[in-house]
Amino acid sequence: MASSDGAPAPAKARLRDVAQEAGVSLSTASKALNDKAEVSPTTRARVREAAERLGFVPNALVHSILAGRSGTVGLITNDLEGRFSLPILRGAEDAFGAGQMSVFLCNGREDAIREQYHLRALLSRRVDGIIVVGSRTNPRPSIARRVSVPVVYAYAPSHDDADVSVVVDNVRAGEIAAEHLVATGRTRIAHITGDATYTAATDRAAGARAALADAGLDFVGPVRYGSWSEAWGRGATAAVLDAPQPVDAILCGSDQIARGALDVLHERAVRVPHDIAVASFDNWEPMIAGTRPSLTSVDMQFDAIGRRAAHLLFAALDGKATPGVERVTPRLVVRGSTVPQA
Amino acid sequence: MASSDGAPAPAKARLRDVAQEAGVSLSTASKALNDKAEVSPTTRARVREAAERLGFVPNALVHSILAGRSGTVGLITNDLEGRFSLPILRGAEDAFGAGQMSVFLCNGREDAIREQYHLRALLSRRVDGIIVVGSRTNPRPSIARRVSVPVVYAYAPSHDDADVSVVVDNVRAGEIAAEHLVATGRTRIAHITGDATYTAATDRAAGARAALADAGLDFVGPVRYGSWSEAWGRGATAAVLDAPQPVDAILCGSDQIARGALDVLHERAVRVPHDIAVASFDNWEPMIAGTRPSLTSVDMQFDAIGRRAAHLLFAALDGKATPGVERVTPRLVVRGSTVPQA
DNA sequence: CTGTTAGCGCATTCAC
DNA sequence: GTGAATGCGCTAACAG
């Protein structure tokens, strides 16, 4: 098992054993370990020591039954790679306070049956609440009508307005990106983005367009919807460059699309950002890290989503549910693809 | 909360409530729901129906206490992005059988204190076992000497030979990659890889060198250790091309390094794979997806590691622990960077 | 200050 | 067939 030395058999010690070892009664031992009531310091010390010696770890299962709260939450994800889930989990862990709340992570894999299966297991384990993380930003079906614990939807909102959801404000993301391009003097901006069936694509485009309108501008050419791939970034960028109207900036729907764009610009000896600036969305570190120049990108603040989801779950536990969709504001990270760097 | 319709208050139903609703005693209800002993079909049906109506979900906490096994395992990860953890979790979920076993995922964040904290929480929740996922392949300290449940180390092995570990066979990975290059007719192979303090770098290099030796070959030039970045891939590739000895293949320590290499080769109008073949390690989909040509890479089989870890944990639960390090064989994925594609 | 008792929700003996 | 009784590990009221 765990130890190589012939350590004392790691049989789980019970409070009873501790009490016996310390020569006190069950309840005294309990009080001593829980800093309860009046227990003489000597006794307390003796109990503590006994517990230490026996490697006593209180049984949280029992405590959960007694308290009616388990101190656990379920996180149901549908995101295979963990691209969103892990950062969100991190944020949630932070908000919960490490060790206070433990998280059951289960992967629904986009399969409703599987999700139901996991849901049942979570309820059976008496989680205090559930966070559902979607795989895309589109609204998703509510998890179940009769769930006995609060549910918070993260990243992908629930279809049902009565549910509690936290999402990235993609419209705002679009605005932020466009405002930045305008602020750095760009006026002829093309937009290449992903699949139009993703609200992430349409929302960002709408936000950007609105921000441009505020500056008396509009996109040059149509919004070029395609796929979230580098290949599409390359293809669409070539089309943009070959179009009659010149551009001085390309806003890309994702870092991967932007990589494709940079590739083609480099190939055609277009200087970035001097001739054409490039900005994108996601700020996905591994994608960003290697680009030349480094990529200005709008960060989606997954950690913040996780933290807010945890907070909203807490609030719901206290009966203070806040139905509706909360939007987290993304954050622009400026790098060399829009502003020349030292 | 969860439901928008005025669904019946989702107060958790207890077995007692079901029994009452069905007009039977507690134990009869229990037997009926657990397909136990002799209960008249009519009674059983009546109980079932009552349970359904009340949305009864058995309390697994109680069952865990009674059975002495909780049906949960802890997964302690140190991998911030979930790059390894999530695929490993997936594999483990598969091996456990969805819903049978629930997984507590906690993030140690490379912080021993934090890890201990989580460990304590897991033990308190009476997990049946623990899987520890490292952030790099280097051996890591054993989690604790006196842990009362089996522990399996995944990805990064434990320092302690008495522990149970499952890792990728990086030496084999190196061999596989080199064998492939040799099999496709390459004889002058350079190797660019990451930080030499990572065993992943040194093991792969050693494996590749051994395979080359079997073919009467050796690397052209020194193994170029650096960092796991595209920038290093670019820099080192330039150095390789500028060196006096010509090469016909570059083996890269990671997909990111390979991206950097492809970049420079493309820039210098070197044809891949015609003039120089490129192969790498990790087979990380998002990194691979956009390259031109697509990248031949050795897949690290994280799912398999997760599955094996789960199996080993099961075995240990049955008292059949298998101390030592088990190595999972990686798998070559051939693409256009080594073999011209249709 | 310390010990005794009841009971959390359920499965599992046993009697009836 | 069915139901009342014991107990899992622990804490919260009570007594002493």
C-alpha cells in the first residue's frame, strides 16, 4: 500500500479507540477534539495526543449525515479536454476554501444519459449543490426538473431563466476587442470567426460591431464565419487580403484562428502590427505562447467564473438564489500583435 | 433553485417516508427496493411506486458507513491546465464504470501544504483509494507514510519503490519515434528537445538514441536541450540548419517544439517531409491540428494511464497491490510530416 | 468538568 | 411475508 516501512497497520482509528487510548469517555473525546465546552486542558491534551498517536481522522460521512450537509459539491462537465473545467474548478476551489468543500468531478461527455447517471450518483452522495459546466457557450437544457439541491450553470447558461447561470460576457468581449483596435488607431477592421452556430461567435461579432458603430465604423467586408481552426484562419485571411478593400486590422474569433492569420500575414510579408494588427479571443496560453509577434487576446476569466459559480451556489444554499444569467466581464491582454513591444 | 414550475418541494425523501407512503414498515421498504429476500410482488410494486413518487434517492453516505467502503476515490492533481488530469480522469471513470465510483478531484498546485490539506479532507471523507497525478514525469515524493488507503501514482511515479505507479514509457516513446524515422528511410537525424531536468526529455532522447544505435546510427550533432517552447524549436532548428552536417529529419521533444521547427523550415523553403521529416511527442490535438503538414507524433495514452491506475487501485483494494512502476506503451500517430499524405 | 443516552438514515439480523 | 430491534461513528442534549 502506501508505506514501505512496516508502519503500524493503518487500520482506521475510530473516536472510540481514541477515547479508550486516552482513558476517557466517547463524548469527552469528542468535545476535546472539537474544542467544545469545558474540558480540562490536561484531558484535552491527552486526547489530542492519543488521536495523533492513532492517526485518527474524523469520519466526515457521519458528520455529513448528522449535519444534513455533506460539504461536497458536484461538478458536471462536458468539456473533454478540461479546457474550461479545470480553471473553473480552480476558481471554485478558491472560493470554497481548500479542504472545506470537496468537489466530485464527473464528465458527462455530451451524453444526456451519462449525465443523468452521474447526477443520480451525486444526489445519492448527498452533494450540497451542483455546478454544471457546458462545452460551448450556447444555452443548454436544464439538468433536471426535480433536483433537491441548488444547481448553478457555468460557461453555458441554462435554457431556463429560473435557473442560476454564470457565463462569459461575449458581447462585452467583442466590444473590448474592437475598442482596443479603434483606440490604437485602426479603422479598417475585418472579422474572421468560427462556426456561426456558436453564440460565442455571434455574440462577439455583435459586440464588436456595436463598438465600431460607436466610433462611426463598421467591419470591412462581411463577418467571415467558418470553423474554430487555424486552417480557416489561414483561408479567410487570404480572402481578406485578396479582397479589394484594404484592412489595417483583423479581429479573430479565437487564438487558433489568429494563429492561422499570423501565418498567412507572415508568409505575405505583411508587418504585424505595423501594417495590420491582429487581436483575438480566449487568451489560451499554450496557443498564444509561441506566436510571433505575441498575440493580443481577450481573456475569458474562467477562474472568475468558477469563483462566481461557487459564490452563487453558496448563496443558493442559504436560500438566497439569484435566478438569471450573470455575466463575467472578460479582460483584454495587450501584446505585440496590436501594439509594438519593446 | 432547479425547477421553475412549482414542483413539489424537493425536500429529500427518506426511506421512512417511502415506507409510510406505501403503508409498510421500514425494513419491508428496504427489502423491496433492494430486491432482497421474499417480498410480495404487489408490495414491492407499491413501494417502488411510492419511492418514485417521492423522488427517493438512497443515501449513499449511510451505506458507506455501514459497508465500510464509500465507493469514492480521490484524484490529487498538480497539473494546472488539466492537460494530463482530465484525460486520466476519463480513463479512470471508464475503468470504474460510470456512477459506480465517484471521484473527488483536487488540485494540489505543486504545493505540498495544499496537498496535505486535500489529503486530509479525502481521508476524512473516507475515500477508498487515492490517485496522485504529477505535473511532470520526474519521480515525486511519496504522498505520506501513514495513509490508510491504497495510493496509486499516475504520470509521475513515486520515489518510493514500494508504492504503486503507472507512467508513460518515455524510453519506449523515443524508440518508437526513432524507429519510425529510420523505417521511412531517414539516416541523418537531429534531436531538439526540452529542459534536460525533465526525465521526459532525457528518457525520450535515450530511447531514440538506442533505437538509432540498433540501426547503426546516431544523432547528427548533440541532443539540443532547451525549453518546451516554440521559440526554442525555432532557435534550435535554425542552429541545426546552419550546422555543417546536413540532416534529413528532426525529432522534436514536444509538439510545441515541432511547431517552431516547422515554422523555420517553412520560412527557409525546406520541404517537409521531402527534404526533412519532422516527428514529435505528445500528440496534443490542439497543437497538432493546425500544422502544415500535419504532425507525426507519439501519443502518450493518458486514457490508458487512467484506466491502468484505476485497475491497480482496484487490485490494491483487494489486497493485491503490485508495488513498482508500470509503464504504458505510447502509440505512434503517423501524419504528413514524416510520410507524404494523399 | 466528565459520562450516559438518544438518534442521524439505513441494512440486517432476528422474531412474528 | 412482514415488522421490531440492533448498530455503523459520531455529536448534542442531558445527567452526574
